[in-house]
Amino acid sequence: MIRRSILLLLFCLAVVSCDKAKKLADQAKAAVENKISGKTASSKEGKPDAALQKLVDQTPEGVIFRKDLPFPNHIEVLTTLREEMAGRFYQASAIERHAEDMKGTKVVVTKLERAGDQVRYSLEQSSFTSPLPDGAEAPKGAATDPLKQVAPAGKPMIYRKSGKGWQGSGSDGFRAAALSKQLSPVFDLLLVENALAPRTLWFGKRRFKAGDKVPVAESSLPILLSGKATGSFNLAFEKTEAVDGHPCGVFSVTGDFSRKQFPDFEGTLTDQDVTIESGKIWLSLLYPIILRQELDTIQTTKSGGQGGNAERGQGKVKVTLERAWKIKP
């Protein structure tokens, strides 16, 4: 009789757990469908989409950074990275070595779409603009802001999951095959870094309110950094605010970190030593992802890969990163 009662209790708990998971999935799906159909309004001015806001766990005691909602299966992410640089930079190739003091703005725009076990990547823009000398005028007919001139997108790269790894399309040529081989061991890391998969470590059930301070020790770095990194951060919770309608919590941040051989989708591997003098980060209140960063940093970097030039740099870099993160039907 006792054994039968225990089995009955376990069965009931399993049913409750399944019902809860189904309810969470239905809530998230309904919110997304409402957002897509235009039944709710979103704003570029920090106001959250009403349907997504209903999923936020907030009380007078504070807000929780949720990680219990089922992570979406179909996502589109448009990422704009803007780096305002001033420092000493070195470039080396098989032909020559070159070093100079440099000041300018680098803009990289990438588009990623994940549909289950398929990922599509395209580089929408990559540009570097130097400021005009004092007293100089822009050439006639030039755009007032050349950074808005988005270069035509190249051919997208498509990756598919095969077993435990990811492989590029075999019909995309030699470079694509070489790039696929290089990225395969780190592809899951790239998914996390680019908000196509949830971060492995996130906040617990603690509620945050304005003024709460959060020291991030080295063991907790995966909350903010992907890959093998050392260092620490100091966070202070400021407020809740939306990024393109998505509810987020805003933290001020300072700290230092080092990261080795960190990859990107172009096959570049970068060593970084970074001091964040001041900045802010926007973390989703619904999923373990980062949607925006504004950081004033001092960086020493070394990068290269895929047979391109080796580059080194040291100086001040103002980083602005924003992700337009959309769940697709």
C-alpha cells in the first residue's frame, strides 16, 4: 500500500510538472504571436511590448531574471557593433608590417537566423571611418553619415547540426569548407555569444531592485562572457528598460577580463585584455541573453585567422552593441 501511494504521488508530481512546462510554453507563444500580429505596441524609447511585459516576474520587492521559459526554436538576430577607437594599431602580412596611431569608428552589422538545427549567417556591413582633419570638408555628394551606407550583404553561410557538431554547406566552396572546419569545435559557444542559445549560467531566484550590487567572481563570468575567460566584474542594478520592445534589466558595470582565442563567424580568433572603466549592460528579463552593451574600455587585442592579416591594437575603445532579437513564428 505504501509503495502504491508513493508511485501515485510521483505520477501526480510528473503531471503537475508537465502542465507547468506546457503553460509556460503557451504563455511565451501567445506573447510572441500577439507581438507579430501587431495587437500590442512596442517602442524604440525604452517601453516594453505589452504582451512580453506580462511575462516579466516583478513585484514590489523587485524583479527576477527568468530562465524557466522554454527557449525559442526560431530566432532572428540583427546585431550592430560600433567601436570608437583611439590608440596604436599594428598590422602584419606576408609582405609588410605596418604600425600607426589611429582614430576612427568601426561598424559591423551581422544577421543570424536559427531554426532548430539550422543556422544562417550573413555579414551585412563591415566598415571603418576616420574623422576628417580639422577644417576639412566632406567631398561633395558624400553622405552626411557614411556609416549608414550599408554594404550589400555577401552570400549567407548556412550551418546544420550533424550529430553533436555543426557543419557548413558543402556546396559553398573551399573557403566555406575551411571556415566550417574551423568553427565546428566552437560553434555552440558562438550560439551562446550571439543570443541564439541560452547562457549556461544565469541569476537564481533573487529579486533585484534599484541599487542592488552584484560582484561577479571568476567562477560566475559565464553570466556575461562566453569562452574561457579570467577576471571579475562589479554590477549595480539600475532599472528596467526595453530594447526594441524586449523587457530588460539595466546594470552599470566595471571590471577587468582576459580572454584567449575567442572566435567570430568570420573565422577571426582574438586575444583580449580589457578594462571596463564604466558602462551599462541590458540583460533580458525573460531569457538568459544579453541584448545591449555600452562600454568605455581600455583594450589590448591580438587577432587573426583564415589566412588574413594579423592585427594588434592597444588603446581606448568605446563599445556599443545592440541586438534586435526577434522570435519568429
